[in-house]
Amino acid sequence: MAFSLIDLSKNPRPALWAHTIHHHGIEPGWESDGVGHISWDIQGGSYTYQWRPMYPGTYFYHCHTNTVLHAEMGMYGALIVDPPEGPGTLFSGGPNYDEEVFWVVDEIDSRWHTLSWDAGTCGQDVGLNVLNPDYFVITGVDGTGTSAMNAPLISATVQVGQKLLARYICAGYHPQRIRFGGLTGTVYASDGRPLPRPIQVEELRAHSGERYDIIFEPTIRGEYMIQADVIHWITGAVLGQVSTNVKVI
Ligand SMILES: [Cu+2]
């Protein structure tokens, strides 16, 4: 492990700036929280993040260097903590599941992707307050066509009587609404913690960074369309939509 702590008040901006990992819900110490300036800023080399997973669940992490831009660029991910029982159990004492899918929904404004990695860090207004998405993705796959249909880790085929766990993450900046095409799901946990009591839902609304663990126990064979709308945070207009499917056989 090689790193140096940079005092920004005394050092010029380095030619090579690193990225960091900032966790949501994991609660590491400050030295592993990845928030620029108050955690480690690393000039070259690498840093090993350390923390102890205390609660099983669905977590979210993202880069915290020039955060708004880098997270939009796709520097984020899902982090799954399984209970001691292993995959197949959501949390100790919680429900079991047979299949697992990941619905990580995000919007992309391709204009932002023409910017330099450090755009705006010296106080310039580079327009990061304007997000007009022209691409919509689910778990890294184009969600507007058919790419996410029957896609591994996103789409699922289950039998009547089986339980499907969907780990849904709102990874965009605009709010979202996800609809389950006629399936009723049960939300058992959110943001890495069990709910006081499970809630039955036919759709969910979520804001940036929120996670929901939803279990479906379909009783009727058929193909169900899962659709998430990306909704403008001021006007409420639907800006775009991603789709995938669940087949019940
Ligand atoms: Cu970064």
C-alpha cells in the first residue's frame, strides 16, 4: 500500500488524481469513507479500504472525487452483503429466495461525458446543474430497447412457487418510479436494513442512492414487464424508461 496525504492548501493540483470509494450504509471509519479532503486523497498508488460488514443487505458505492460528474460517468456499483447463511437468505431470520436479479437504474446525459474529469473543480460553472439525459440504463445495459430483456442478472425466469429477489437501486439523480407489470412484491429491507414490517407493493418510487430488496412469489404463469420511469425532479415529466422482464413458468 502506498499513499500520501495531500494538503491542498500547500500543494498544487497533481497531474494524476485518483478516484475514491465512498460507501452508502456501510459505515466505515473516516479513513475508509472515501470522501475527498476529509478522508485520504491519494496521489498515484493505491489505498486498501477496510471495514467490517455488520448488516446483510444491498449497498451502493460511488467515487467521491469530483463526485457529481464521476458518479454520472458510471463510477458506482452495487455491493451485496450476504448473511452468515449465505446467498438464498436475505438476512438472518428473514425470507429465503431462489433467484436473484439486480435492477440498478440510471440516466446518462451524454453532454456531461464530453467534460474533463476535473471539470468544475476550480469553481467554474460547467453546467452540472443541468441534467438532460439521453440514455437510460439498467445494471449497465441499455434499457430502452430489448437489450435488458432476458439479460443475465437483470431478467429472470422462475417457476410458480419460487421466490425471486430483486435488488433495486436508484443510481440516477432524477427520481424514479419502478412498476412490476402486474406482479405484487414484498419489500423486506431498504438501504441495508430490514423494515419494521414487510410492505406489499405493485410499484415503488425512489430517489438517488435508495435501495430496496423486493421478493416476488408469482402464482400465475406469464411474462411480466418490469419498467422504471426516470422522472424530472422539478416538472415530474417522464424523461425516459427502462424495461426488463420476469418470466413465470
Ligand atoms: Cu472518480
